Amino acid sequence: YRDQVVPVSRRVGLFVREYEPKGGSDRTVVILHGAGEHGGRHRHVAERFCRRGWRVLTPDLRGYGHSGGRPAHVVR
């Protein structure tokens, strides 16, 4: 596991968690969270994929978790 901030504009960076299996992998799955959440909530799923040989990315979308920017507004 490692985390990093990936720049998406001059003012905003996305916080991304990366789970890499031992020996690496040529397969990647991206897990996206819902409104009002963050990528860390899906750690148990990411670890399960990683144990099965997948590289997993769980970003915090713009404005959520550790990512910069304004969060989306969801009416319902």
C-alpha cells in the first residue's frame, strides 16, 4: 500500500491509494466511492483484489477525503 497526490490541475490534486501485490501486476482495478465518502472506506475490497493479484487504485474524488477542490452537491 502507498498513497500519493496526483495533480489534475494547477490548483487541485487527487489523493490516490494504491495497493500493489507482491511481484507487481499487469491488471488494474479502480474502485470509486459514492457521494460523501472517500476511497479509504473500500480498503477491505482493495485488499481482497490485491491478494488475488490485482493492482488496485482507490482515489478520493475531487472535494472528498484528502483530495482538493469543492465537493459535488447532490440534491437526492
